[in-house]
Amino acid sequence: MDLFIIQGGTRLGGVARVHGSKNAALPIMAASILTDAPLTLTNIPDLADIRSMLALLDRLGVSMSANLASSRLTLQADDPSSFIAPYDLVRKMRASICVLGPLLAKRKKAIVSLPGGCAIGHRPIDLHLKGLAALGVDLRIERGYVIAQAEHLTGTTIDLAGPNGTTVTGTCNLLCAATLAKGTTVLTSAAREPEVIDLGELLIKMGAKIEGLGTSTLTIHGVTELGAATHEVIPDRIEAATLLIAGAITGGEVTLETVRADHLTSVVDALTRMGCTVQKTHRSMTIRTFEKLSPIDLATGPYPAFPTDVQAQLMALATLAPGKSRIVETVFPDRFMHVSELVRLGAQIEQHGNTAIINGCRPMNGAPLMASDLRASAALILAALASQGETVLRRIYHLDRGYQRLDETLNQLGAKITRVADVPENLPEESIPGSDLLAGPHWLTKPAGVSESAEGRTSL
Ligand code: UD1
């Protein structure tokens, strides 16, 4: 298992290129099932999640020519006989559920494993299923699988409002399903995320008739067939936000290229309120922090509100802002696994339900940490960059799922992150090659009254 050794305290500076969006690419790849003609996709990031989707599509009879080193992919669903997405593939990535709508629209049947929960909380798919049932799909859940079939799909009006807002992948599934349904489908309370718009734009290139992209009401007039298309995936706004915060948290100056500033309005607004300066030009952005950071009060929400996928990273930044910050998580109310790890670095954070109160400006010191999920890993790296000394971060496979070699991108900006490959999960810190972070009393600054016993244990 790979881990990172991160030396904190370096100011980042320079230019970084933002990769293609993971969350746009995954449903777009699943949309290849909707046609037997080829889809050519560019700006595909080279990520573990993309490889998981490729493995699933391969199982579903999609032939592919993939050159992820040049971010390019051609997909062609030339064997429509398969319709089963097995647990073994789906458990690796929740976004596998994005094949459900395309399978039902094109192949009229699907057996797709339920993705289950994850570290950011309970993640039901009831809205996906409610929408598909409204389109005429006969559904049941049996032994952990969604078993679904339909003679044909018929357009109708579907409201996608859930207790925590709309659903992004649910909107993608229903958008895909409705393209080949008979008649008109109206999705209300639909997700407005740029990733949904990107999928919609691809579907329109394939021949779909969709109105209202970017609004919460999508009208889809069903067509009988979709065809070939070529599409460039949008830049990853979450990677961009993470890199902007990396610049801010180290007091540096970072310029991002190939970025869409119009997708980052709420993030730029939050960073500006915290005292950062963000300059935008055509497809580039530069962040600088001239002043002391200010605390922030914000809530996450569906786009265009502040993204839940940047909540953990912003919390890392808020630990440096003198005063009290408040962050309310409205999309995934339990998404706070990073809090206890930030506290291990010295941050002072209290969690009350879906709200975190951060008492900023306590000095942070490197520590051994454990990543719990994708965005939490990014937040811990950012916090480690702002901490004194060394941090060892384990379980970075979470990070590699969704960031294309973030360690290399940050190192190009001056960070000091070493990736150590294949370290056994339970190896003590002192045995990790290149790490100075020794376990136990050797690295503790001993408070008065503490003495070390002959066996090397600390006694009070
Ligand atoms: C997508 C993103 C993820 C992001 C999330 C919210 C992808 C691959 N992943 O996840 O990175 O954090 O949007 O922006 O694009 N819900 C229901 N019923 C449902 C579906 C969702 O109640 O049927 C709830 C969820 O539990 C959550 C909220 O709705 O509280 C939003 O979830 P959703 O938008 O569906 O997230 P994903 O599409 O899984």
C-alpha cells in the first residue's frame, strides 16, 4: 500500500495544469452504452476510478481503445448481450451506478449491484429508482442487486428533490434513460452541476433532444437512436479548488491553467472572503494570499452553492484563520471523517451534527495520519503542507481514485511529498523508509515529570 511522507512548511509557487473532470468523465463513459456507434472522448483523467469504469464497461460488452497517457478514449458498445454489473466491480466505485440508466434505455434490462454505503455516509439511490419506475421500469431489489427491466420507457414528469437536495448521478441516470424513451420527460429539481451539463452536451452531440441544461428543469424529447460523437471532458473543478487552496494554505502564489473559472464561483467567493486574492483570465486563475486569513461561515449545497467535495479542503484552510469558522455540511451530513485527523495535527475543531466549528490559528505539527476517503485525503495533504515537520499519510489509494498524481502536481509547485510504494498497512512509522517520524517516546517532547523507563516506555 502506498503512503506519502510530507514535509510541511514550504510556500507553493508556479503553474499547474488541471486535468479532466472525474465526475464528468464517469457518466459520460457510461453513456457509451446508449449507442453501438463509437464515442471518442478526450481530456479523460488517468485515475483509478476511470480504470474501474473501463473494467465495468468491458464486462458490459463495450470495446475500447484507451490511451490514458494522452487522456484519450474510444468506446464502442458492440456487444449488447450483457446487462449485469457485478458487486465485485461496483463496490470499487459508487459511480458504477451510472450504467443503470443507459442499460435500461438501450438494452431494456439491467442487473446492477447496489453500491452500498461509504465513508462519507449513507448514500441511497432511491431517487434514481423512483425516476426509473416512473419511466415504466419494473424494479426489484434482491440479494444486493437492482433487478430491472422494461419493455419500453415512456416519458413523464419526475421530481428529483430529496431530503438533502437533488442527486447528481441520479440526474445523469435519468437524463440518459429519457433520451431513448417514448415521448417527453421533464426532470424537475434536477442537478445543475457542470458535470451534468457536460453529459447533456455529449448526449446532444449523439443526437439527443435536451432543453434546460444548467437549470433545475430538464426537458428531454425521446429519440429512437443515438449515434457517434467526439467530446472533450470539462476540467476538474474539484482538483482546481484543491490546488487553489494549496496555494492559499501555504501562503504561496499558484496559477492554474486549463481551468473553468465559471465553474468555481462559490469557491472563489469563499476564498476571497477569507482574504485570498484570485485573478481570473481566459482559462487560467491565480491565487495569492497577502493578508492574514479571515474566518468563514458557509454551508455546502448543490451547485451553484459551495461543493461538498471541497468542504474538507476548505476546513483545512480555516484551521489557519484566526477566530471561529463555521462550516455546515448539508449534502452529506456525516462527511466529517477528516475532522479527527485534522485534530491530530493540532487543529481545534468541534463537530455538532452537520456543523463544524473551527477555532483557527493553532499551530499544526506533522503527525501520522490515515486517509478515510477521496476528498478527506486531499484535505489532510493540504493541512500537512501547512504543518511544521513531517506527516506520514497512509491509505492514499483513496486519493489516487480521484486525483491524477496530486503528489507530482504539488511537488512541481515546490511541495515536498515523497510517495513510498507498497508499505505494509501496519508497519510502524519508524520503519518507513525516509520517515523521521518515530513512534513513541523518541519524538515526544517530554513534559516535566515524564521519565522513560528502562524498557523505553514512558511513565508519568
Ligand atoms: C456526486 C459526486 C460526488 C459529490 C456528490 C454531491 C459523482 C461521481 N460523484 O455523487 O463527488 O460529492 O455528487 O455533489 O459525480 N440522495 C438521496 N437519494 C438518492 C440519491 C442521493 O437521498 O437517490 C442524497 C445523498 O445521500 C446525498 C445527496 O442526495 O445526501 C446528494 O447525493 P448525490 O448528488 O446523489 O451524490 P452522488 O451523485 O452519489
